[in-house]
Amino acid sequence: MSVARFMQLCLSHPEHGYYLTRDPLGAAGDFITAPEISQMFGEMIGIWVAEVAARIGPFALVELGPGRGTLMADVLRVTKRLGHSPEVWFVETSPTLRAAQAVNVPQATWANNLAEVPDGPMILLANEFFDALPVRQFLRAGDGWRERVVGVDNNGLSWGLSAALPGRDAAIEGAWREQSPAAETVLDEIARRLATTASATLVIDYGYTRLDRPSGPTVQAMRAHAPADPLSGPGHCDLTWLLDFDAMAQALPGAAVTNQGAFLARMGIGTRAAQLAEARPKEVDALADALERLTAPDQMGHLFKVLGAASPGLGPLPGIGD
Ligand code: SAH
């Protein structure tokens, strides 16, 4: 089967799928995400949402793959203080995580995919959502492109390559390409909404641009906070890939990309950290540590990218591309 089919089964199988059988976040889980590191992450996004909302008028706040709902709870605390009370929509397929989200954001409405969310002005957020969607991988080998597949041999699961696919191009031997039809479907739906109603989107994820593009395939597995073999324990590890932010920006007209460290700095995370440290002297070290993890180039500051896109005429977006 293709790597995309393998990922889809591992992550989303109704009975055995990784996301459907557990809450993977936090110390007892397999990985930790920016909103779970510190409230400061969501607060900076709350400021972003409020600034953009001032240009849009009444809007729905939509989040794709909200995890435990931590990011949304932090965002709503800030937007409320700044005078906004949007309707909240969560796009989430996992019943376990929907239950956690309902505790943190009881007023939310749930949908299984973005197409189910009613049309209208929206601000859409997605943190570490796209990297969980299935991706196809292709290697330029010998007489053309071959798709990477997962099969079974005497020792269990193993990687393989399909027969050469029709069509040749100028790519060099050994080049890799990744393509996610599932991600493209969501991006097309976002682009349609940006083109039709005053809306904006903020996508944050692991990924690269032409400046730091990796040369090999990017699918990786995480289990208990350590890298794992993606073929070990299907349904028991998180599987992700690195997003091509240049390709994403092409799918969303007018999009701009920066890295997470620069974005958070421009939104004022340094000032917020100092403020919190003054109010909670016992947490000074923990706050400094969280700030470092979220922004330092050798931690999440560089590998995580932020893409902003908006309907035509909404102007440059705060924190991005200025
Ligand atoms: N944004 C959260 C969680 C990231 S984990 C955070 O930053 O902490 C990925 C999230 O996407 C989980 O909530 C998972 O259940 C959800 N998810 C994965 N595939 C999905 C799909 N196809 N449709 C909707 N949600 C999905």
C-alpha cells in the first residue's frame, strides 16, 4: 500500500487508529505541542485574531485538529478581553479529543471536515493539523518516478517502491517528492472561502521553504517523546511529515510565510513573558524555559513555520511578512 494509505490506517482507522484510541499529547503521551508548552503561544495567536477581526466584522473562529482545545481556550481569553465573541467551530474526528475539547471550550460546535462548517466570514487556525494528514512519497529512481510503498516480508512490515510511473521530467536521480491529496483538499476549501467571504487563516506546523528544504523523505514517527521506526507498532506511534510551505503558499493566494520564532517575537511574546514573570515570581524559570522552547532557532523557532493568508483587500497580516 502507499505510504498515504498506511498513514491513514495507522492514524485514523476507526477501531485501531492512533488519534481515535488515545490522547497523545503531554507528558504521559507521545509528543507535546506549542499550546501545551505555555499559554503564551495561544495568547499571541489571540492578539493576532483580534487584530484581524477588527478588519472583518462578525466572524466564526474555526480550528482544525484542536487537540485538547488548549489553544482555543487561550485565544478566546484574549479575544474576549479585546471585545470579540466569535462562534467557535472545531474540525475534529477523534471522539477522545472531542471530549477533552468540550471540557476546555464547552461552547464549541463540532464538524468532521471544513466543508461541514457553514460559509461566512471566518478566521481559521490550524496548529500541527496538516502534518497529521496522510502523504504520498515519490522517489526519482532509474527510469522515472516510483511511489514509496509499505509491504510485508518475512520480518514484518518493510518499505518498497512501486513500478515506474508514467511521465518523465528533469528531476535528478535520487530526488524525493511528497504530495498530500488530503492536505490539498483542505487547502482548496480554505482558498475558496478566502476568495468568497472576508476571512483569514493562520497555519502553524513543522515544515520548510526553499531556504531549508530537506533532501530526503520526511515522514517520521514519535513514541513516548522519542523518534521511532515508522513501521514499528502501527497505530501506536504518531506519524507526521514536514510541510512544504512554499507549496502551501501557492495554494492560498496572497499567503506569506515566516518562522515561529519571528512570528511570536513580533506579536509580543517577550513582553508577555516579562509580564507573567513579574506576576508569578515562582514561575520565572519555567517561563524562560517555555519562551526558549517556543522561539529559539534550535528548538521550535525555526523548524516551525507560520503561514498567514487573507481575503483580497484585508491588508498585510500582523506578525507575518512585515
Ligand atoms: N492542534 C493541537 C493538536 C495537534 S495533533 C495542538 O497543537 O495541540 C493533531 C490533531 O488533528 C488532533 O486533534 C487530531 O485528532 C486531529 N486530526 C488528525 N487527523 C484529522 C482529520 N483527518 N480530520 C480532523 N482532525 C484530525
